[in-house]
Amino acid sequence: MTRPVITFENVSKEFKLSKLRVRSLQEMFVSMFKKELRGKHRFWALKEVNFTINAGETVALVGTNGSGKSTVLKLISRIIDPTLGIITVSGRLSALLELGAGFHPDLSGRENIFLNGSILGLDRKEMTKKLDAIIDFADIGEFIDVPIRNYSSGMQMRLGFSVAVHVEPQIILVDEVLAVGDYNFQLKCLNKIREMQKQGVTILFVSHDFEEIQKLCDRAIWLNRGEVMAEGSTDDIIKAFMDIYQSKEGQDSFPQSGVIPIVEQNMVTSDVGI
Ligand SMILES: Nc1ncnc2c1ncn2[C@@H]1O[C@H](COP(=O)(O)OP(=O)(O)O)[C@@H](O)[C@H]1O
Ligand SMILES: [Mg+2]
């Protein structure tokens, strides 16, 4: 029997974009003289997104850069709130989002394991029980006692993934970051993901590696410019995605009705984002 664990009902997310990003004192003074750049404008990163993910499914979220994939994962993790719409999530969730997310740069890897545990609602005693397994899996040697700010991106990913999979999640979100791991560690992660699939964990997976997606995912949802373009079997969605982006026409114009036979959701009416 299917049981929904993540549902998005007409979810939209608006961001306020500052036209000028001030990075230094010098830039701040410059910006004071450039009045026209000081205004803010609004931007819809997601527009009326609807989908349901059932218990035990592994679903891929695909789409070009900026299509809204990470925004969906952040909304599910409640790092940000939707501007409109309803999101329902049931079950203990752990997430591997951007590198370093959830880590404090000044604390060591070991201290960050406990910090993450408390964020996920696990007390020190429970985390102490899991500590050896987390450190073993991450396999970063003595760096475990070094502040995270001195970690390479691969090391941050190792520790982040290890924590995320050892806290017994019922739902796990993985955003692109696996790609920064070396070959061996990526294989280790994929094996761990397969193990979690067997245990019935619900997985939402963002990756640009279509081979990996085809091997792992039951289903795929395609986001384009903040809208669900299509959802369906992984093979159908990847084929439709490749057809559009590999064809010259796909880069110049938007897909016409009927081009994608598996479309179940709203077809975009603007051009396809690259
Ligand atoms: N905090 C934010 N403030 C303003 N704009 C944002 C913010 N987060 C994301 N965006 C914008 O929302 C859009 C979707 O971003 P994102 O979800 O990160 O895309 P993806 O993960 O598919 O590459 C992008 O145009 C991005 O610039
Ligand atoms: Mg992203």
C-alpha cells in the first residue's frame, strides 16, 4: 500500500533579490552612490509545485542549474518556509544539502557530529553510541579532531554523508554533493544508499549523473524554472530531458505540447532554462 511521506500542494517560493551584493566596505560606499542598484526585486524560485513521494520510494529531482531543486530540498528540511502552499513531511528526516550545511566551521568534526545530533533531536548518549560508526564510515583519519574550516570539500562531504545516514532516518535528502567525493567513497555511498532502500527509507536524490540516477531511482521529477515540467519513470524523464537539451532547438525554444509523452504536470509556457 502506498503511503505519502512528502507532499507539495501548490507550493511557491519567492525570494527577495538584492541587485547589488555588497562584499566589502569599498563596495558599500560605491553602492551608496549607485542609487539605481540599491533596489530589491522579487523572484519566484518555485511556482505552484505539486508532487507526492511515497514511503520507500527513491525519487530523482532533475533540472538545470537554478531550476529550483535545492529550494525544494530546503523547504522539505524546513530550512526555509514556502511563500504559498502546503508542505507535508512525515517521518524522521536527515539531509545532505550544500557542503558544510549544518556544520559549524570552528568546531571539530567530532564536535560537529554531536551538534548535528542535537539538531536532529538525538541526545549525547544516543550520538555517543553512533560515534564510532560515523567516524569509521567517514574515514578521514585524524582530521576528525580538526576544525571543519580546514576540511577539503571531499572531507566535508564524507562527514556530512556519514552523519546523515547513521541517524536512522526514515527520509533522506541528498543534494548533488556526492560528486565531490573520490571514486571509492562514491561507491561506498551508493552501496549505503542501496542498503537504505532495502530498509524502506524514502530517498530524494538530486544529481546530474544520469547513469547514477538510472541505477538508483524508481521515478524522476523534472523541474524547469521553478515549475514541474514532467514526472514519470526515470528512463522516460531522462530521455525527454536529454532530447530537449541535446537538440539545438531545445536550447532555442521551449518544448511544444506532445514532445514529451510522459508529461503529467504543467508544461511550461516560457522558454526552457539552461
Ligand atoms: N536565498 C536565496 N535568495 C535569493 N535567490 C535564491 C536563494 N536561493 C536560491 N535562489 C535562487 O532560486 C533559484 C533556484 O535555486 P536552486 O533551488 O538553488 O536551484 P538548483 O538547485 O536547481 O540549481 C536560482 O535562481 C537561485 O539563484
Ligand atoms: Mg542546487
